[in-house]
Amino acid sequence: MATRRLGHTVNVKGPRGQSVDVKFFTDGAIRFRLNEAGPMMIRYAFLPGSGQNVIVELTPTAGSPWTAQTKG
């Protein structure tokens, strides 16, 4: 298997300090990492045919620091 070459990385900051790294590789692959976010689950994934939008939704589960904080 050939070594995958990284083309570009973007870091996105969320409203409560969340941090996501999006890595774009020269072969067209995309990887994203949610920093200090686990545990998470895939709630929804839409992986259609060629040339269409791809959507992946992750949801924090109990114990994740990204779980929504509610005021009591």
C-alpha cells in the first residue's frame, strides 16, 4: 500500500472550545479528527453516488466532554 501524502490541514474551533482537524490528502481522501471528544457515535451517514454531497453526523455519548451542557 502506498504512503498517503497530506496536502493540507485545517483546524476549526467550535463555540465551546471544541476543536476539529480536517486533513485533505493528495489522493482525494479526507480525514477529520475531533480533538478530545470521545466517546462519539455515528448518528447519520449519507454516502451517495459520484459528484454528490457527503454528510456524516457524529453525536457525543455519555461521558464525552462534547456532551451539551444544560443549565439547571
